[in-house]
Amino acid sequence: MAKLTVLQYVQDILNDLDSDEVNSINDTLEATQIAQIVQTTFFEIITEGDWPHLRQLMQLDSSADATKPNYMKMPENVQRLEQVQYNKRLTTDTKDKYEEVKYKTPEQFLELTRTRNSSDADVTTVTDFTNVVLYILNDTPPLYWTSFDDEYVVFDAYELIDKN
């Protein structure tokens, strides 16, 4: 498929409308208006499309809050998070072991974490930024993640790993 310029699109549309021929987008008001519609349509297609070339790998940042060890902050330029991988390497392993952590909706996530016994030694009580209490496993890599605010990724578990 040949790549057309905006002018060529404008000329094709004007021809289909039996309008005046133009050599420049600025030749007529109608050509300028069509060019604006072509541009708007292009940006809508780009914005709504799932374009692999626009995807980027990124590292989540620490929440910098010791009371929320299962929280990671998303970089500000993230529009959509498609997959989260977590290093599930055990302290006895000799190499990293990244695996996908599955997404749960906030409601599913709360339902899961609220079934845990807060008095168990392997459960840490974490209070969300909105004062919602979460029961998070503290001795295993996470299986699930969610986000309550599109700013933080919240895991259902964490395990501190000595990377040295």
C-alpha cells in the first residue's frame, strides 16, 4: 500500500466530492477543512490503536514507604500496564527467575486478600493510602497484582530477596 501525503488525501476527497482541484491544502477553505479532518482522524487512530511499536519495557519504582512493602509506583508516563513480571528467585537460587504476575480487578484482589488470617505469621497487615486494610503474604513471591489508583501497583504478597 502506497503512503499518501495529507495533500493527496485531501485531493482524493475533493475529487470524490466533485469539488475544485487544489495544488495546496491552503488553496481553498474546503481543502483546509478536509486536511483538519484527516489530521484529527489520524490522531484518533493512533491514540486508540494497540500499536506494538509504542510499547516499552519499564521498571516499577519503589513506593519509598516501608509500611507498604507490596506497593510499587508506576512511572508517570505510563498510560496502560499490560503485563507485570516479578523476580520469583528464591534466596537459594543462583539466577533470577522472572515470571508473570496475574492481574485481578480491585474487587477480586480485596476478596482474595480478605480471606487471609491477619494473625498468621506469614501475613502482614498493610493499610492502603485510603485507609483500607490489606492482608498481604510476607514470605512468598506474589501471584496477583492490582491498582486502586492507576499510580501504584499493589501485590498480594512479597518476599525480600538478598540480591548480593
